[in-house]
Amino acid sequence: MTSHATRLHAAEAAVTVLSADKAVTDWSTRYFGPWWNAVDAKPESICEGPLVVAEVDEDAYDEASLAVTQAAHTSTTYAKAQTLVARHDAAGVIRAVSPGELLAYRSEPASGKLTICGCDTETVATATARLAREMVRGVLLRAGWCVLHASAVVQGGRVALTFGRKGAGKTTTALALAARHRWGLLANDRVFVRPNDRDGVDVLPWPSAAAIGLGLLDALDWFEMARERLRAGEALHPTQDPRVSQALLAGARTPLWDSGKELKAQVFPDQFGGWFNIPLATGGEAAALLFPHIVAGAAPAKKGQARGLDDSDFMSGATEDRYPDIFDLVRVDGGGSEDSRHEVAHRLAALPHHAMVLGHDVAANADLLAKLVDVQSF
């Protein structure tokens, strides 16, 4: 049987995705792209190291599912799906099944191999990318990296990190600089960071789909670009609510809400470049911290004293409960070690901090931000 492979590489981490179904490896290549140097690899070149094997096979799923349900198991929630977990057997293997998604897993922590099988190609491909990312995260966190809840853009190797709670404007800030001033996009919502030997902090991307509201799409002049792509038969990320696609196709720019939550377009990483001409960056060194506050109708302006960082700015502990480490892929706190987080916070505290009010005029926002984080002044 012909196999296909994609290799991901970020700093010390190198993980391979292997599948007989090319659509599965193509999904990982597309999803991680230049952020994690995702490239096709020859299956015969695969050596020892973290490996995700993906199978689209109903019989294999049925067999793996039965092995879990017939063994002693517990129930938890993983990636929003009920998941039954049969912990270590005599060989140290962890088995799990998500019946609602028709996905089964077999993790072998000692060898760094994880096998996923399921009945639907897209579901298997999505789960494979998710677990490959968790493998990379585990390698990086054990190597001293930690995870910040921040968006990031880079120019000239210098990174501007944007902080704030949900809705504060992290995505707006990053995309304004990327769209209007050609900063490279490092991350939409979180980044890996680690102290370096220059008394600075290195930054790596965390690949993920980006949630962009219809209003922001319109303000960025991306609405019609996305609409034409959808009309041509292309698609945004499958986690997107169908009502967003319907609104885009209908030309309806008014933000959509459901039970107090805004429904947003879910943009694949590769669509930033392919659809919107936004470059993706692979790393840099932290140079400035931004703390925006979005106010409808406001003129962009600096605002008072910026706050410092605290524990809530790191993706650790309970903040990472969507992906509990049930497969022993990470084996440390999901946000990194306490020592690493402390040193990162200490070094970032010495960098310029800027607090600002932003409005809904992307061009005006971008001009203010560019002045505040002028590369020449870093």
C-alpha cells in the first residue's frame, strides 16, 4: 500500500505525519505550512522520532473501539467530544475512542508513536493535525518553551506581541499591521516563547485557524475576496458555522451573533497568503508589548499606562482543558514550566509596553500601531 508523509519542524521539534490517504497528509501540510516548515517527505526516510499514523478504515475503527470499551476505561472530554480512555496496559499503551466522531486512538508514549483511525477522511485529517500539533508542543515545552496567550507579528526579526482578554483586539491589532504595513503574521491567538542567550525572548508560531468576524473582514477589505473564493467553490475551515458562509455568499456584512457569541469566519493558515496576500513568519525576537482596547467609533490613540503580564497571559493549567494530555504527549504543564514562564515574564517586563484605544477604522489603527512599534525604535 502506498504511503504519504508530511514532516513538521519547529526549533527542536520534528514530527512526521504518515497515512495511506494523501488527503490526510495534505491537510497537515496545508495547516502547518511555512509556520512549521511543513514539507512532503519520503515515507522510507522516516526514522525514529515522534510519528502520527492516520488510517481511514471503518474496520480498524471498529476493532480499536471495541478494545477500549471492553477494557476498564474512564470518560473525559477531548476537543469538545466525549472520549473513553483505557489507560496504560502492560506495554504502556493508551487507547481511546470518541464515539461521536468515530475516531479511535492508540498512543505509545515510550516510542513517540500515535495512531489515529476513523471512518471519514476530513474528520481523521483534522484530528491528525490536532495531535501532531500536540506532539510538537510536548517536544517544545520539554525543551524550555512556554505558551503565551497573545497574537504576534514580526518585521525585521522583531516581534510585537499583543495581549488582552477575548474581544480586546488581539486579532484586530495583528491583522491591521499585517494587512496595512506588511508585517509577517506569526500567530493569531498564542505563541511559543523561550528565553535566549541574548537576554531576550525568542518567539515561534502556534499554527491554528483564525476566527475573523464579518465586520473585521469588511474593514480589512477582505470580505469580497472571501466571497469570490467561496463562490468559486473553495471553503473556509470546517469548524465554521454554516451561517457565516451563507452570510458571505449573500454579501451580508453585519456581524452574526448567537447566544451572545459572535459567529466568525474560520480562516485556514494558508488562506492568509493565498486569499489575502498576508505573509506568514516563522519566528523572531520579542521587541514590544501591545495592550489594545476596541471602542466602536473611537479615534485610535495611546491610552495611559500599560499593565504588566500575569499568570492569565500564559496558556497553562485550566486554560488548556480543551486538550487534556490524555495521550501523554506533553507530560508537562500545558503552558510550560514555572521557571520558564517566570523568566519570560521577567524579560518581557523590560520591553516597551503600549496601551491604546482602537476603533473600527483599520487603516487608522494600523498607522497608530506602526508609529508605536516602529522597527527603527526597537
